[in-house]
Amino acid sequence: MIISGCKPEVKNEVISKITSDKAENTHIPPEFQGGYKAFYRHVHKSVMVAKTEEPGDYALHMKFVIEQDGSFSNIKAIRNSTPDSLGLVEKATDAIKNYPKCKPAEINGKPVKEDYILPLYISH
């Protein structure tokens, strides 16, 4: 069984406005192909652990950059309590790397790079 820690809802809407004396910046988050839930399910399927393999509760947080062209880069685990023998970091990295490009984040209508953290919680 895999349980999510936090699931940001990614929608086609403005989620934050930052106002200053000089400019108003409108931030639109990245949109994953098929939506956030489809992306999350795709990565989760890659890290499924068979019940015969080292039972326990594990946390794996993957950090990556969504580039201006919608591709993924700098993929790495920033929190990992999974046994190395399960190879879950490599499986999650491959799943993210092989996911179709997404619509990048925008500020004031221009595509921008954005750091993203995907928390994965595995329990069996």
C-alpha cells in the first residue's frame, strides 16, 4: 500500500500573486500531462514494493526541476528511509525522467524553471 503525504492540487489557475511597488507577479504552477494525480500514480507504480520484500514504512522525497521547456532535470532523493536493496530511488528517478514533458510554471505569462518536491510514502 502506498500513501501520499501531501498532494498539491495543480489546476489551470493562478495560485499566488505577489504585489510590490514596482510590479505585480502572477505565478501559475506547472501542469503535469494528465494532471497531478496521473503523475503521482505513475511514480507510485514505479516504487511499488512486493510484500515479500523488506516490509516496513518508508518515506522517499524526490526533488527535481521542471525546466522552461517542461522537461525534468536535477532529479534526486532529498529524504530516503528506504533500504538501498529495494532500489526505489532509481525506480522513482527513472519514472520522473521518463514522464512526458509538462506545461512549465509561468510568471507573468513567461515560462520559468521551478523546483518541485514529490513526497512518496510506502507502507506494507
